Amino acid sequence: MSGIVGILNLDGAPVDRELLERMTAFQSFRGPDRQDLWIDGPIGFGHTLARSTDESHREQQPCSLGGRLWITADARVDAREDLRGKLRGHTTADLEAATDPELILHAYDAWGEECFQHLLGDFSFALWDAPRRRLVCAVDHFGVKPFYYARVGNAFVFSNTLDCVRMHPLVRDELNEVAIGDFLLFGHYQDRDITVYADIPRIPPAHYLVVEKGDVRRTRYWTLPEVPELRLKREEEYVERFQELLDKAVSDRLRTNRVGVFMSGGLDSPLVAMTAKRMLATRYPAFEMGAFTGVFDHLIPDDERHFAALVGQHLNIPVHFRPADDAKLYDWLDQSVWQPPEPIDSPTWGWEANLKREVSGSFSVALTGWDGDALFRWSAPLYWRERISGGRLVGLARDLSWYVSSQRKLPPVGLRTMVRRLLSGKQRSQFPVWVNRESAEKARLRERWRHFSCPPREESSRAASRINLGLPLWTPLLDWHDASWTGCALEIRHPLIDVRVVILSLGLPAVPWCVGKELLRRCLRGLPQEIRSRPKAPLQGDPVIASLRKAGRIAFGFLPAERELHRYVETVSSLLAESGHREDDVWSALKPVSFNCWLRSKGRDGQEAKRW
């Protein structure tokens, strides 16, 4: 993993070396192993390196291809052998020893802006095309790696760390009214190209920017495809094909003999852990692997400790349990805890960040099982309707029989969903009364509330997965795994959201493969039956609500309100709620509390206002 930063002065003025050095040094938490600069008149790149793969030990950035192309990248290129095979017809260079950024340079040299059709992996990079005086910047298909930038005055400034961009003297600290409004209403931004700062947008997933002759052009290079239903002759073929692609996804994300796993006792992360253990055993004569599991022992009912221990015993890997019962809400206000760069709708984020920092003390790479839930979502009513309308009655009878015999209940036909929708329509949450009217009108928040509160319509049985994979909520969820949020050089990788795995999963017939994640259960053959047959179930309680209720009352008056908060929140007294209130109402009222805590952490108001 790496920290990247750069400055392009569009008026031709030379880059301020001292400023670039300071911005690069700021990112030492991302890359403690090496720091380097490259400056050529009006363009300059900075880079900090953490050696998290075998190949990165020979990596040096910023790096060049013949002095014509320069790159600073936080990138892991997947399917490297396939890419090298495609490139051999375009270059005589020795590609076997090429590092990830060097492969990107060769790809751009061969195909120009079409290179993104050939790149797989997680990446965030800027590439300077010297002959064309062109800067090309890009992020990966799902936006795992962030890229922030600012076009201010005659300067184009970028980094994969938001607060690094803010170090440029021309970048203002003015807040983005739409972003704040979205956060207060939804807990995240509905636009994937904005940040909390008005001057600093970000490149959304599957896009690249070209900065040329003073203009900034943004282009989408990939869209999640509409995948036709996959039809194979034997059921075992589905399992084999999925496992084959998962093997590739995990293998591409290892490339080191020391790896941690964020592991629950469910299905997703144990499958990733089991696959990783098998890969490591075949690739390295000696390796180290450890699992880390957050558990609740008394705050709420939770059996993760039992099931995760079973997985660890079977795989013969140590499992480090970290109880979260006593996690203090908003403890990241303590200056000893890394501060979030943007508002975050997670009162326990400090505990989560500290867990990741703890993992970084033992490993530089950690895998997750995120997000199997998104891959296997489906609509039962639409599935049965598709089978009937398509005349596939034999298949319908087979699927119905399998469902009844395996699930031991009648298949859902949508009646409960219809009733739930009717009821939710009558009880739909109201626009919060505490939102400042002037701010709401300026950012058109009521219109955004009406538009984004309605879930997208599902047109097919597997549309739920496709819709979910494109939701703006993915941006903060991925950001929270990034080093700029955790403050440590830990590369967190997600094999289940590999492009190859995702596309195959979207084509799976919902029955039987998506029912209770049946496909994953079959891939887990070898683990104890108690794990494989464990029913899918959410946490048996909300730990945040439980923490708030420990004192017998939910109160939000424990912090001074920052003066800037009153630009967006009109009636702070309405934020007090008793323990009997609905959980949705409590979470709604927590959003301005979370925003206020972020304002305080950033020191945006030098004086304290009255206590709530």
C-alpha cells in the first residue's frame, strides 16, 4: 500500500518543493518504509511506501517508463499473468519482474485511456504523460482505493488522503452544504463524487480523470453489467466455478506469507479464511496467519465467540477475540485516537479503528469476508414469477421441492413483503424537524429526502444484488477500511468484491444458490456441520442502543454543541429521546450528534456553545 500526492500547476509555475515534501511526509502513516519525490517543472509527485506484497520489496515510486510516463500509485494489480500476456505483443520489456505500477505504465503505453479495460485490482493512481502534457488519474471498479483532488486557482492537487489535499494553501476549509445535509439525513452522501469539503471532490468508482490544457474531464470506464442467468448442466459445476474464481481473488490478494483475517463465525469470512489458508500452504514453506473477531459477551446476545472459535480450531489458526461490550461511544474525540477525516455515522468507530490498528501491529495485510450479503440478495416473488412466465415449469417444480425440503417451510411468495411495504408507506419516516430550514432550502434537502428515501424498484429476482452493489453507502463502508481512516499501514482487502467473483455471482440462479447463501455452504465442505448449517441471522440487538440504554435513558446532552452545528441543526432540544423511543428515531437523532463530534474533533469552532 502507498500514500500518493501530487501537484500540477496549470500556469506552468514550478512546483513548490517544500510544500510537496511536507504533503508527502504527512502520509508517512500510509507508507513507513520509504518516501520519494519527483518534480519536473510544473508537475510533481510524492509517494510513501509500505511493503505489503512480495513484489513491493523491489518497488520504488514515483517511477517512470523511459522518462516519458511517470506514475505515483496505491495499486494492487490482479490477474497479472493475463495482463502480461496481453502486453507482450506491445513491448519487448521484461514484464516478469515488473511491479504493479510498472504494469500500469506499460498498459497505458500500449492502450492509452483504453488501458482500464485491461486492468483488474484495487488501485488509485496518477500518471503523467509527458509528451502530451496530460495527467491521468483513476480509481478501481468499486472504489476500494480513494482519490481526492482539488482544482483551485491555477493548481490541480491530489492525494489518496483527504487531509493531505487540505494542506495546499489554496484549498479552503469551507464545508459542502449538500454533503452535510445528506449526512444528517441519511448518514452518508448520496453522491459518490463529493466530500465534506466544498473544494475537494473525489473520483467515483470506475472513473478516471484527464487533466489537459487546463480542462478536467471525467469518464466512466466500467459499469456493473446486466448478467444473464448462468445455466450449467450439473449443480457441482456452480460450486466449482465459484470456488475457482474465489481462489483467484484470494490468491491475488495474498502475495505475502503473513496475513490477518477479520473473521466472524458466519459463512463469508470463514470461507475466505479457509481459502487463504489453503493458498498459503501451497505457496510458502512457512507462513503466519491469524484471525481477529469482535464479540459481545454481555451487552447483547451474541454467539460469535463460539462459532469463530470452531472455525479457528478447524483451520488451526489462532483467533484473537476483542470484546466490544465496554466500547465507549465517540471515544475517538480523545486525541490519542485517530481522528476520522469526515463525519461518520458510527458512534463506536473508535473501537473499530483501534482493532485495525492492533491488527497492523502483527500484519500488514488483512482479508475480510465483505460483502457476501450483497452478492446473494434476491427477490423470491420475482423468482417464482420469472419461472412461470418463462414456461420453466419443470424447473419451478424442482426448485419448489428443494426449497421445502431444505428450508423446511413453504417458499415465500411476497405476501409479507407486500404487507411490509404497505405498512412502511404509512409509517414512512418524516423529514427531521431539527434540520435548519435555511440550510435545508439552500441544499434542497427536502427534495433529496423524497428522492433518496424511496428504494430502487427491483425488476428481476437478482436485481437486489445489482442495486445493492451500486448504492452510495458502499463509499463510506469501504473508506472506513482505508488507512486514512484507521491511521495505520494496514492493507485491508476484500476478495468477495473481486470483479470476477461479482459478475459470476450476479448470474447465479437464486434457487438454490442464494437461499441462505447455499453456494457458500457447499464451498465450506470440510468445516464442521455446525458452522455450515448455522442459520443466517442479524445481531440479536443493537449494541449502540444497548450502550445508550445502560443508564436507563438515552441522552444526547453529554457534549457541548459546536456553534457551527446551528447552521444545520435548528432545534437541539428535540434531540433528547427516552429509552422507549423507536430505534430508527434514536439513530436519526444520533446523526447530528455524530456531526457535532466531528466538528469538535476538527477544531472548527474555537468556543463552546451551551450544553444541550
